[in-house]
Amino acid sequence: MLEYSIVTAIAMGVSQMIKGVGVKTKYIPLICLVLGTLLAMVMYGFTKGVLLNGLVASLTAMGLYSGTKATVK
């Protein structure tokens, strides 16, 4: 499961870069979810387990960002 932390970090970083480009923030969670899932499937293969782990990694990236944002406020 440790290898999916790479997917989490990449999904979080790329979604923040996309937000900096000017994409509306309401679309960022959807982009992060799709990006993390596709990234996991490309990196580790196209199986149901990888799909599920990619979704979990994407949701973790979104939660990590929102949790940090709430803590800073």
C-alpha cells in the first residue's frame, strides 16, 4: 500500500498546479479523482484492486488538502 502514497502525492501536486492555471476550484476534486485513478492504473496495471486503490489514493489526496486548509485557518 505504500506505493500508492506516490499516487496520492502526485495527484495532490498536479491538482494544485491545475488550480494555479485558473481552473475553477469546484472542478478540482473531480480532476483529482480521475487523475489519481488513471495514474494508479497506468503505473500498476488495469485490475479492480488497482482501480479501488487509485480511488482511495485520490480521495486521500483531496482529504489531505482540505484537512491542511482547515487547520491553517
